[in-house]
Amino acid sequence: MVKDFDAVIVGAGLVGMSMALSLAKTGLKIAVIERTKISSQLDAEFDGRVSAIALGSQYILDDIGAWEFMQLYAEPILDIRVSDGATPFFLHYDHKEVGKNPFGYIIENRYTRYALHQAAALLPNITLIENFKIKTLFQNQYNASITRDNGESITASLIIAADGKNSQIRELAGIKATHWDYKQTAIVCTIEHSLAHNGLAQERFLPIGPFAVLPMTGNRSSLVWVEPNDRVKIYMDLPEDEFVQEITERIGGYLGDIRTSGKRFSYPLSMLHAKKYSAQRIAFIGDAAHSIHPIAGQGVNLGFRDVATLGELIRKQYKCGLDIGAENILSDYEKLRAVDNLSMIAITDLLNRLFSNNILPIRTARDIGLWTVGKLPVVKRIFMHHAMGIKKVGNA
Ligand SMILES: Cc1cc2nc3c(=O)[nH]c(=O)nc-3n(C[C@H](O)[C@H](O)[C@H](O)COP(=O)(O)OP(=O)(O)OC[C@H]3O[C@@H](n4cnc5c(N)ncnc54)[C@H](O)[C@@H]3O)c2cc1C
């Protein structure tokens, strides 16, 4: 059986579902295919991750109709504090220095997924197909198709691959990628605490790896605790009281009494950048095109910006009655997104290498850097705008 769509999105993750919503507004007939069972992704035990959604990404999620379903679960980031290990140098960013808006929001990924699915359910031109195991990919100058194991085939003018870091579509299309392993793993867990976090997000650069404390709704925070791979098992297996003691040693007492809530999760960290963001009749978005170190909490924000750029190009082309999978769209998309993605890869990689060590000259240089950024309002404001994922912020 063959089914025809205008666009097929492979991967119903945060980026793929956002892409579907962004295109659905035009009336295009869209299929989203997902290899897993969708309901399992909405389970609290699925991945335990939260994301820092920058203000610019919140605008995108609002524009595609998802924000209204997730805002209840989003905690505003009002202050950011960046510090270097035990040295007295730190940077403090207060959202009031750049306007009334928060820097962004912390939200559990499952609630973002849930909101995206709720918004998609309202749109009859989005067809969601789960448990779809791709067997083959076929491309020609007019369209592209994928076939599943039972022989069913789906054809479209454009395939948008949002199937994550280990993209099968990238593999099948023969697109190579640059990749390196950080030999680090992020331990992720939620803590409950007796004192309020007051919207403060903390990033502590410890010599062994960065340690982030991100404010969640209620008296809860999410920890993203990076360690070299060989030390991770020790912490994953620690009894609760010793685990809590390790956390307290790293964050101090500003949150009062703490205890963990839910499971501990671990994610090995690596960088990946596709050599091209497109192939004939295919575009790559989100982690399928670029996957970065989580040190600055920017990975999915880059993906949302891919969605906004590609969505706008496709909508314009479609309004003019032109082919949405044409070569010009794909090359414009790559030109418009490469600089943002590559510069974020470079920044996160540099930050991780610069801060995850205790070598004296490097430590001195970075402390001078932190002090300088803190003392120069213009430079500080540039950093704040960058964290918010927007170029310029008004006072409104
Ligand atoms: C510890 C950690 C903390 C992070 N914190 C932040 C943060 O604070 N802020 C931030 O911006 N980013 C953060 N990130 C990065 C962020 O999680 C990723 O960038 C984001 O999840 C990528 O989304 P995606 O939709 O592109 O890919 P994925 O989340 O990988 O989704 C891919 C989807 O495609 C499906 N799929 C895969 N293969 C196939 C196939 N062959 N056929 C059909 N479907 C398929 C998968 O099942 C999945 O549903 C963090 C990452 C880590 C590891």
C-alpha cells in the first residue's frame, strides 16, 4: 500500500513534532512517523530530562500553538549564576537587566512532548504513525519514499529527518557526520528542597565537569551533573543518603534540606555535526543534524530554530505554488542555519574544555574572563541575549 503526503517527518521527538505543527498551519498534508510507541514517551520514567527553553524558543512554541498546553508546567528562569569551582569569581545575570521577560523556562521534556501532541491532535492534516520501523529509503528528482518492514510505503515531496543523533535517515541517505566523544556522562535527577529556588539557575564549573542546578515548578530542581565516564557508576549506585551528601557538597546549603525524587538517569555525551543538512528531497533538523554538549542547555533550542527557519522557507514556497522539496529550499535552509549551529558547537566545546580541568594558568585565565564579562555591561548583555536565544530584547 502506498500513502502520499506533502511532507513526511521522521521522528516524533520535540523537534519533529514542532516541525509538524509549524507546517500544518499552511494546510500541507503531513505524516509524522515514529519508531516507538508514542504513549511510552509521555511516561515520567521515559528519560527524566528537563530542558532550558530559551525565551526565543518559547516564542516559537507559542507561534506553533504548543505553549498554551505547557505553560503551567514551566518555571521561569529569573537569575543565572555561573561560578568556577571554589574560586570567588562568578557571573550573576539578573533578567531585569535586559527587561521584564525571564531568560527562559525550565520544563520537563515529557510535558513539552505532551503539549506538542495535544496541539497536533487539533490539526486534521497531521497523521501520526507510531511503531514504524523503516526498512528502505528511495529518492528521485520528484519525491522521496520510505518503506516499512511490512512493505507499506509512504511518499512525499520532502522528507524531514528529525530522528535524533543516530539518524537512520542520515545513514540511509549516505550523509557523513563529524563526531567526537567527550568521555563524559551526565547524571540527571530531580531533587526536592525545603527552601525556594527563586528562579535561580546555577552552573558550577567543577574541575571534573560542569554541575547545573535548574529551577523546576514547586520546591524542586533538576540536576545535570557531568562526570568522566569511569566515575559515573559509583554515583549511580550510591545509597540515597550518600548521594544527597555528594550533592550538598557541590551546591552548598542555599536550597535547605534536600532529597531526591524519582530515578537517576545517565546520558553519555558526544558531539555530532552532519557534513550536510540536506540530501535529495531530504532536510535534517535537530539532533539529526547537530548534537552538542549540554553545558549551556542549548541543544533543543538550536532544533527549534531549525524548525522556525525551515518552516518559514517551506511556507513561502508553498504559498507561491512551488515545489516544497526543491533544491533551493534545502540549500537556503543550510546556509541560514549553519553559522548558528556551528558557533554553538564551538562555544559549548570550548567551555567544556576550558572549565573541566584544574590547570593553574587556564584557571587564572578563565577567572579573569569571568571577572571581565561581569564588569563590562555591554559584553554581559550580549551573553544574556545569547542565553535567551534572541538577538535583541526590548523592555516590554
Ligand atoms: C543530559 C542532557 C541535558 C540536556 N539539556 C538540555 C537543555 O537544558 N536545553 C536544551 O536546549 N537541550 C538540552 N539537551 C539536548 C536536547 O535534549 C536534544 O537536543 C533534543 O532532545 C533533541 O531533540 P530531537 O527531537 O532532535 O531528537 P530526539 O530527542 O533524539 O528525538 C528523536 C525522535 O525520533 C525517533 N526516531 C529515532 N530514529 C527513528 C527512526 N529510524 N524512525 C522513526 N523514528 C525514529 C525517536 O524515537 C525520537 O522520538 C540536553 C541533552 C542531554 C543529554
